[in-house]
Amino acid sequence: MKKLFLLLVIVLSQSVFSQKDSLNTNSDYERVYVEAGFVKPLGKLSNKFDLSPSFGFWFRNKLNQDDFIDFGFNFFVPNNPVQVNFAYRDSVVKYKSDHFAINIGTRFAKTIPLSQKNKNFNAEWNSGIGLALNFYKAPIELEFEDGEHTKEVLTTFYLSQGVKVNYKNVGLQCHYEWSPYGLFNDKIEKNYGSQSLMFGIVYRQ
């Protein structure tokens, strides 16, 4: 699944870049944002995994002179994840991380010029909302009956707030994110955690 998803990201990226080159060569702003960095879990979520690599892809549309709306996703691969308690039948079982989590959504961007002489130097104020998914799988030693699910997907919404500092086609970013994973899943252990910090570099074109 992870290999298929990565292949889809590459194909989608190449497609968007080619469309931009052919249809939007005179654009006065960067439309495609490719991101790489890390996710740092905070609070109770810090017990679930360590600092983990994160990657993102976003496509931008202009609202007015300084305001934009982005559509895209960020995904991360939990590093050194711990096993998490899930309710299974009448028992509590430790499920293993499927080493994959993704956020799909939209975010509002407000640009702020940082130099009157250089238009390539600016900051962004970002506010995001979307769908967050974190994947777990049951241990193989469990005996399953026909039709039983061997995987659990923690599905919830997320809210994010962050900043970017851009110079020409490169930027640095930092975002705080709140994802209440246990809000819509009554099988997950209580107090799973919901806070994280995402930071890294951005290439825009």
C-alpha cells in the first residue's frame, strides 16, 4: 500500500508540474508546494512514536492579492512506534503501527512581504483543516473469524496553524497540529494523544 501511494504521489507531482508549465507559464505566484521535514509528537502523543519524517504536496489557488487557498496532503512514517491498546471482542489487544499516517485537506495562506525592495522574500500565515488518518494492524497471532477486520484506521479531523518564511523558491515552515484521534473511535485506548509539531523545508514552483 505504501509503495502504491508513493508511486501515486510521484505521478501526480509530474502531472501537475507539466500542467503548470503548459497552462500557467505567466502565473504571478507559485502554485505547487513540495514539502519535506519532520513530525514531532507532543504531550500524550509523544509516547506513541518518536520524531518522524514527513512529506507533503500542495497545490495553490489565488483568492486575492495576498490571500491563497491550498489543497493537498502531508504524510509521515512513524518512527519507533509503540504498540497501542485496542478493544477486540471482550479483550484488550496491542495493535502494531502500520507505519503510515496521512492528513488530507485544505489550508488558507496569508502572505506578508518582508522586504519592500525584494518581492521574493515573504512570510505566510497558514490555517488548515482536513481529514487525519493513522493506520494500525492486528498482531498476526490473533485468530480471526471470517469477515473480521485485521486493521484499524484512526480517522478524525485536524486543525493546524503555522508559519512559513520564503525566499524565492525555497522556504522554511513550522506548523502546530491538533488531531483528536480518539474522538471517533471507541476501540482505541483513552488519552491516545492529539498534538504534534510539523517543521521542515519547502520547495515551490
